[in-house]
Amino acid sequence: MGEFGWNGSWIGYLTSANVVGALIVLMIGAALIRQVGAVLALQISLLIGAASLALFHFPSIAVALIASSLVGLSNGTANPAGSEVLQRFTPPAHRNFVFSIKQAGVPLGGVIAGLTIPLLVDAMGWRVALIVAAGGVLAVTALTWPARARIDGPRETTAAFSLRSLNLWDLLAPLQSLTQSPGLLRMAIVGALLIVAQACWVAFSVTYLVVGLGHSLSVAGLIFAVMQAAGVIGRIMMGWITDRVGSATPTLTIAAILSAATTILFALSSPAWPVWSLMLLAAVAGASVSGWNGVQVAEIARRSPPGLIGEAASGSVILVFIGTMTAPAAFAAFVAMTGRFDYAFIAAGLCSLACLPLLRGIDRDVAKTEKAES
């Protein structure tokens, strides 16, 4: 951004463009997954995303927005594809734990990025850093390629997938599926509210640490890596605890409260705070701000009607990604107008608290339905 003369807050718009690409693939993702298989659909989107990193070499914000959208294709494919596979292979007693391990891959990637990308930028420049990032994606895709046929199984080959074959119902099916089971829509909205703080931490914490608090990029990257590492541990631990408790509601409630508290506290931090205190805050934030994700995804799969798991997962992620898209854009616009990062982070923390009324009594409706069916 410095080389091209772009404003630092524009990262919010690039993040939103990334989500636009994810939303596009989510609208057609269920049909694509049924046609080619979950693993192949994810591998194709990863290859497109890796190739699109080359577009960031052009000094045009418009081209960068397009590149961000293409990278978002793999983000959009990940949840419906992963949910479809894991729901088939995971024992019900360990569903939350296994789904949380899968979701822990997101902050684990953030840990790797936070520790390596700033060092690569300092040593060899941002262009080399992008090439290394693309190479990592290509390597993982190649390693998983031999398992594709075994996991996806045989597919119908009589009709090739085509955008022309999609109708309005195909595009609305993911959202419509959220109304087919008690509490499913409410759980999806909970995810949409909790993602606001997570998206703002991921998109703006490094910028805030550098621009607002005066830390170096290396220190900010280290704090970001701590946050993401805690997110890995938090997601796995929340999944394990939820399986032991037998309900996702208590863990999601605790996550919402801690998410709000840490985000607001981050907004109130100052340059006088020692680095160790910011690392501690980032660790607690990472465990709570993103720790809920695996539990929420597993709960969506559990509450989904049979045969609609992929559609419900897509519908839930659409709502979550709408939050991911609008929150950074609104954050960036607010900072551009006022120059205040702190107020923007406070607003993000309040969104986490807003999901508490939705969680209250959410298990009661499901219990009534299960009792009536039995």
C-alpha cells in the first residue's frame, strides 16, 4: 500500500471484496459440490485463489479488489464442503470437537502468516511474500489430491455443471434451508453477529497496532500471531468442552461475553501499554473472538434436516460472510471519516453482546421438536 500510495484503511475494502467472492460461490456452492464433489470443489477454488495473487502486482486498487474477490472463492467453498464431508465421517459424540479442529485451520493459517509474512516482506519484499503464500496453497492442494476420489466418491457425469442450469431456487436454497428446522436461523444470526468482532480484529488489529499505538510491523505481526495461535487452541477447546457439556449454548454465550470484553478493552489500549499486556489481551481475544466458530458450524450441521446439510451450511456462511463483508467496510469508512479506531472497535464488541438474546432459550425449541417426533 505504501509503494502504490494507497490509504492503509483500504484494507477494509479489500477484505469486503474478498467476502463478495465468497458469497458468489456460496450461492452456487451446493450445486457445484453435488456435481463435482466437496474436495474437488475446494481444490479448484484454492488453485484459482493462489493464481489470483499475481494480480496484486498491478498498481491498481480496482485490480486488487478483483484479486481479493477471487481469493474469496476458496473461503466460500470451505465451510459447505467441509461440513458435507465431516458430517458423513464424524461420530456424533465427537462432532463439535472434530468440526472445531477443522475450523482451527483458519487461525493456524493466520499464525503462519503473522510469523512469516512480515519477515519475508522485510527481507525480500512483498512480491516474494505473495509467491511464497501461493506456493504454500499449491503444495497443500497437491498433497490432498490423491485422497479426493476416495472422499468424494463416484459422481454423476451425465450433465456438466453450468451456471445456465441454475434457477432462482438454487440461489435461494441456502437461505431457505435455514427456516426448515427450529433454532437454525437464530444460530446462523448468532454467527453473523459474532463474526463482526473477529473480522475487525483480523482486518485491523495490525494496522491499529502500527498506526494507532506506534508499534513496528514485526511486533504487530507477532501480536497477531499470538491472537491466531490462541484461536487455534480456543476453537479446539471449545469444541471439546461443548461435546462434554452436550450443548453449544453455554460455550457460545461465554465466547460472546469474552469477545465483547476483549474487543472493547483493545479499543481502550494506549501506546503506554507494554507489549506483553497486548499479547495477553490478544491471546484471550483469539480464544474467544474466533473460538466459537467450530461450535457454531457443528451446531448448524446438527440442526440441519437430513439432505440439507450443505445448503444449511452455505446459508449460515452467507449470513456470516455478510457480516464479514459489511463490518470491515463500515469500520474503514468510520476511521476514514473520524480517524478513531477505538470507537470502531467498541461498536464491534457491542455486536458480540447483541447475540446473547438470540441464544437464550434456543435449545428449548429443539427439545420440544425432538420430544414431539419421538
